[in-house]
Amino acid sequence: MWNCRGLGNPQAVLALKGLIHSKAPDVVFAMETKMYTSEVLKNRGMGGLPNVFPVQCAGSGRSRASGLFLMWSSEVEVDILSASLNHIAFSLVHPDHHDPMHMLAVYGFPEEQNKVRTWQLVKSICPQGRDVPWLCFGDFNDILSPTDKLGGDPPNYAHMQEVMATCSTCDLHDVGFSGYRFTWSNKRAVPGTVEERLDYALANDAWDALWPVTEVTHLPRYRSDHNPLLICCGSRGMRKELQRTSMFRFEELWLQEEECKELVTEAWGEGSAMGLTAKLSSLGSSLKDWGREKFGDIPKKISDTKALLQKLQRQTQSEQVVRETKEAEIALDTLLMQ
């Protein structure tokens, strides 16, 4: 999930495509797309996700605001239950579990005086009966604890108590996270730095029983003032990360080169006596070597630049760190456009 703060420029779209390509999620929730339905539908199939449900943004021109969409793979079955500019409620059937799970993708009301409406919305959509697995996730535009805020005005403790009361009523608890604590930044240098954890996931006990391991990872912030979040679910015996050290990836920019087509034709012809698996392995090895020689190791450069961004975002936001962060974002723009 990601509050992308507008998908009206190529860099933001490339950033989202890159996330989908690298993480291969079954479901993607994007917030503040500032896109009309027709514009969202043009991106159907992004990253191999053939299904999309858009919530059109409000306003027009430079006054566009909000806008949501949900994309999902063919591996899961999704049924949209309700939607508004602030949520998409849906049920999901996963291949590993035949009974539907309920999910609520949230874009919280950003205005201070309306934050209570976010939790009224959560309460109104809460499934009847605590035996229904339920996961709520998104940018709630609200914090759960005083430790979820750094800098700026002090938190509203009375409001946080109301939030906790709503979570208790709905049998919801914070799933937790890994990575740097804060998911939003005003991107200002100290002493004007304000950072908050506004994006998170909440689950009920029935969800925990179904998915004993639910991990939320804060990914590097790029092209937005919000970090993308990756939510992974599995059993207690699952490996935390698939070991794919030698995995071959075909890069889209290779298609622009005539040499690539010639290499494919040549490798396929020479391997006429091989089986299909052997042919693909040989071709993959040839393309990988050619791509590294032709373009350098662009995927590694992208990964290294994202790691640098994450490192900079963890540091005290001095003028130098803010400047270096902007330089790293420009470098990532260039790499993603190649």
C-alpha cells in the first residue's frame, strides 16, 4: 500500500511499477492518486495485475484531491463490498484458505476536526461476529501512540484514547512493523522536522488465527512524503524471505536494443537440440551477461540507491541530509527512466 500523492507524472508511475515488479504483491492499494476512473483504467495490468477497482478523485485540474484504487492478481478472488473517497471494503479468497477474509483499505480524513470520522468509518464496517478474519490497513492520517510522532505540536491524548476504545470495540490491534518507525515526513530540516507513523495495519484475533505471521515492512520513501508499506502473511513455518540470489529478470529496456532480438534468435537456434528448460536457462544466462555489459548492473544500482534513501531517511534531517536525499531521489529518477 502506498499514499503516492499523485500519479500524474511518469516518475511516480515508474516508482509504483518498480514496487510491484520487485515485491510481486497479490493486492495493491494506492491512495491520493488524483486520477479519474478513465486514467486508472489505462493502467490496468500494471505489473501483471489484471484487476482494478478505482475510486475517482474529487475536483479537477490543480484542485484534484484524493482518489484510490485497488489492484489484484489472478491468484486471489476479490469482491468489493463498499467504497468511498476514504475507503475500499472488500472480501478476499486466497488459494490457501477457501473461506473469505474481510479487509478494509483506509484513507483517513486528513483534517484535524474530521479525524474522528475515520474511526467512525472503521466501526461502521466492522464485521458482525469476532470469528471473521479482518485486516484494516492504509494511511489513517492519525497516530496510535505518542511515540508515533516526532516534532511539531504535541499529540491529542484524549483523541488517542478514543482511537484505542474503537480498536478495542472492534477487536483490533496493531500488527507492528519492521524498518524506520515513521511513515510520513514533512521533509523539512531540523528544527522544523515533523515525522509521524500514519500508515499501518490493524488485525483482529481471527485474522491472527488464520495468518499467525503478518509482517509489515516500511519501504524507502520516494516520490511522496509517505513510505510504501509491504504486508506479508503466512504460517509460523514460513521463511521470512525467499532466497532468490541468482534469479534471472528480463529488463524492459532491453527490448529497445536490436542486439537483444539478435541474441534471442541466435541463442534459440543454437539450442535446437536442447529441451525447453535448458534453452531458457542458456538464453537467460546469455541475456544477463549481455545486459550487464551493455547497461551496467542497473537493478543493483536501483537497489543501492533505495538503500541509500532509507539510510538517509533514518538520520537527523539536517540541511545536508535533506540535500543528499533530494540528490538520491534525482539519481533514482534517472535509473528508473532507463
